[in-house]
Amino acid sequence: MTSSSTLQAPEILYSSAGKGWDGLDAALVNIPRGLARIPGRERHTLGLHYGPPVNADCTCDGKRLRRVQKQGDIGFVPAGMDSSWEDDAACQILRLSLPQSLVDRVAADLDKDATTIALVPHMQLRDARIEAIGWAIKAELEADTPSDPLYIDHLASALVIRLFDAASDNYALPQQSAALQLSARQLKLLTDFIEQNLDQQLHVAHLATVAGLGATRLKLLFRSTTGMSVHQYVIRRRVEHARTLIATTKMPASEIALASGFAHQSHMTTTMRRILGQTPGAIARPASKI
């Protein structure tokens, strides 16, 4: 393909838009021949290839792979990472996107700490179980009568669980020199922004913009500087904020959960039990005896 070639927009064949799906967004898309440059998104994105093979040239997170993309091949791009994809023929992709809040929720349900699960990019992943989940989601997109929303929730959770195994990299980060750290100004900008937005959805891509860094660089330097990941820091600050509100105010627990950035009261309770070893009720109980 030459730079003067006319690029056609992808054609959306089916979409989850308007179906009331919670967390998981899906679309079956015809991708035209050519180059697509995709800026980092707020959600984790997974693409499953359907149909005849195509020659593909893929780049993500500084890595490049030229390959034959076959049916069942999976591309996975974590939130905040730029990527580019060039195919020598049109192809059909099932595009799935997952918010970090869904990843956090599934991890909590499994008694895992989402902050320790580092999802990493893959440009040619093969996983029979993810492929099977993809076929089920594709069938739901194409169906005239929608299934119960609980079924979609099940598929979304199953997909995240498989990603924990197939698309995570939990090796210990190498020891970093003191020079590879956030500056005092960058750290203050980040911590101030986090404190002011604890009740909002915080994404690595947004925080990277605040610090003037790329998402991958931010994660590396933040851990080197603070000794914990960005997500772990945010979760701990939310827990501490919630504990302060519980101990010093009469706000209902449901309102405290939302004010501290948790999805709901149960999410707050589960997280506080894991981090502090205490439930909100145990924290509030001493004050009730005064």
C-alpha cells in the first residue's frame, strides 16, 4: 500500500451499543486493507481475527511483528498504549473492549489484587478458551433476541479471567537506579490529582498526561519512586479516604463508597477487608459506643 492510497473507514457489522451490556463493549468489524494507527484508549482492547488469513504488520509498545494473521489469532492492547496495524487484505475482527473497573471487580471476586496483575500487549496470541468466548460473544451480537444480561456478565468475567493467565506478565521488575524516578514536581502533580479525583474513574493514560509521560514510562517510574504500582497506590488512597469518612462523619456507607471511588458499597467492603483486615462496620463500631 502506498501513502497515496485512499483509506476506507472500518464497517461495523454488529455492535453491542444500545444492548445494555455492562462493562464489555463489542463490535464485529470489517477492516479494509491498509494501515490503521490507533492512539492509546482508555479501555483494554482485544481483537479476534475471523475469516481468511492476511499478512499483517503490527506495532505496539515499541515492538513490531510481521506475521500471517489467521482465524483465531488474538491481538491484545492494554489501556493507554498506542498501536498500529497494517493488513494486505480486508479482514473481519471481533473487537472487544474492557474497562479497568471490570478487571478490578473480577480480581476482587477471585480474592486477587488487581494491582499486581500487569496486563501486557500481545500481537499474535493463541488461546482456545478466549477464542471460544469470542465465538459466544459474536453469536450474541448476531442474535435477533438478546440473552439475559447475566449471561453477558458471565462472558465478560470469563474473558477477564483468561486474560489474567494469557495476557499478564507478573515477573518482578528489575532493580531500578535512583536516577530512574519521578521528579518531585511530577510526583506532587500526580498525588494531588489523585487526591482531588478519588471519586472519579482514574486511568493510567490520564495520569500519564498529568505527569507528561507515556503510560508505560509512568508505570515504571511510579513503582520505582513509591515502591508500589499506580493502581495499588490509588486503591490504598481510596481505602484511607473511606476509612477517614467512616470514622469522622455520619455519611451512609453507600455514599462513602461512591465518594471514595468504589463502584458500590460491597466493592468498598471487600477492598477494605483485603487491605486493612477490617470492614467498614468494624471501623465505625468504636465511634458508635461513645
